[in-house]
Amino acid sequence: MKKHNFSAGPCILPPSVLQQASQALLNFDDLNLSLIEISHRSKNFVAVMDEAQNLAKELLNIPAGYSVLFLQGGASLQFVMAPFNLMKQEGGKAAYLNTGTWSTKAIKEAKRLGEVVEVASSKDRNFSYIPKGYSIPSDADFFHYTSNNTIFGTSVKATPQTNTLLVCDMSSDIFSREINVADFDLIYAGAQKNMGPAGATMVIVKDEILGKSGRDIPAYLDYQIHIDKDSMFNTPPVFSVYVSMLTLRWLKEKGGVAAIAKENEAKADLLYQEIDRNPLFEGTAAVEDRSFMNACFLPKEGANTDLFDEMWKAAGINGLNGHRSVGGYRASMYNALPIESVQVLVDVMQEFEERS
């Protein structure tokens, strides 16, 4: 029985993508060679990289003047690359919104390179809400925030307004909803949520903002070098890029980001309605800040969690355990998760109520 995969990441991928990727591992492009055996500079793989970049541009309506990169190192490397490229060497200053584990780590890395202003934080309530009404220093080199907080189940609903460069970590909600890329100067996202397997990170960067930090940037950390080398400064993560390309093809065939956003909203509404209705559970995130990608919820006092755990596992559900920072349960509902899987979880929750 195929599992209903609510894993937070690496996460569920479309079955058709997995099938195509499996075939490519054995025989790619009828070469009688595996995808992971051929040269990354061969015309066959260059075509993959080109298509992945072009699909990203098409699906996100990326305007002219931006470059799309597929790099290694995960979003964690971007915590360093962003300030290296954008924070000035002399008197460098950056502003960060702290909404969870990943923004906390990004702040720590940026502090190695200059002054960091934490404009607001929701740490006081275990990152269960998104701060509002904060001010962004006008003299900051850039403002950074995380759009969706996987661990705590919150998301930033409206794009922050700022007069400085805007940087966003979209690792866990990229391609899940429509965005106006022109509002941003730098977007980065690990592939392992809505694009593909772990190993690649997509970067969207506005070309004109580069080369102004005054820093001597190490070669691998320099966005301009990766742009000049078309994401092939070193051997790229070929399998992750290929599967990301397949996933973006799948998304296009489904009607693109606008179509998947409606599906994601329907899935989230279905589950949150049950969390709020069921007397045995309660959500952890502020209602207005709830994530469509990661729904976190706790059993109420007296609930028989041993029975519930037995029931959801018997139903073929995978990856429902909450992160240790929150506890309880976390249902990650990325693009490839069908609403039928969410219904299975809701049915289990309702049956649990009846048996309690």
C-alpha cells in the first residue's frame, strides 16, 4: 500500500516524476547510460539545466533582469551567500525578521559579516505567530525573512514593504502560491519540499544588485560567478536538478502555480476545519498566520495518543510526528500530496474521536 506521505522534507513527489526519474537512472535519453553517469557538460544534461531554469522563469513569471541558479549546499549555504554578496564590507548592516529555527540560523551566519538588526521575533511564544508592525531600518543593506516556517507551522501572508533590498527564504513554499518576483531582489529555496530531492537549491537573483558589496567574495560564494558559468562553476547536483525539472513539468501540466495554489488552499482548509472542530486536538499556530504547507496540532489533555498513533499508522499515514520543538503532530501538505490523503487523516481523526 502506497503511504500517505505527510513528511516535512525530504517529502512527497508526484508518482509520475518518480517513475520517470527511476527510468533515467537506468537509461537516460536512450543513451544506454544512467543520468548520474553522463557528463554534466554533455548536451543532454545542459538541456536539462536549461529547461529547469526556463520552467522556473515561466511558472513564477520571473521578469527580465533576473537570473535563476541551481546550486548545492541547501538553504543553509544561502544563509552565508546572501550577506557575502549583499552586505557591504564597510559598515555593513542587515535587517532580519526572526520567525523560527531557520531565520535564527540565518541571523547567526549574517552576524559573522556585519551588524544585524533583528526587527522583530516571535520567540517569546515559541514562534507560534508572525510579528506585525515592525520597522525596517532604512540604512540596512537588505531585509531578510522566511516565508514559511516548516517546524512551527506559520507563514508570512503579505510581502513586507521595504525601501531596501528584499531577500526571502522560500524553501518550504516555493511554487505553492503565486508571488510577484519583481517585489524581491533575492529568493532562495531548497528543492526538497516542492521541487525535488535534497541536493539542489534554486536561487533567483536580480542581476543589478550584485558586485556592490566591496567584498572579496570566495569564488563559490559569489553569485556572479555562478551566473557566468550557468550554474556549472562546479559539477551540479545532476539528479536533483533533473527531478526538479520533471516536477516543474508536472506543475505546468497541472495548470501552473495558480492551479496548485487552489488545491493547497483546499487541503489546508479541510484539515484545519477538523483540527478546530475536533475536541481532542488544537492547533499551535495563530489562526491568521497558519501555514498551508505545514499544519501543526497538539492532542488535548486526556487524549489517548497511543491509540491515535496506532490508528494513523494503520491507515498508511507517514511522517505525522511533530518536530521536537513543538511536539504533537505536523501534517506537511506540499504540492504533490493529493487531497485524498488529507481526507484519510481527517477520517482517522474523526474515528479517533468516536472511539475515545
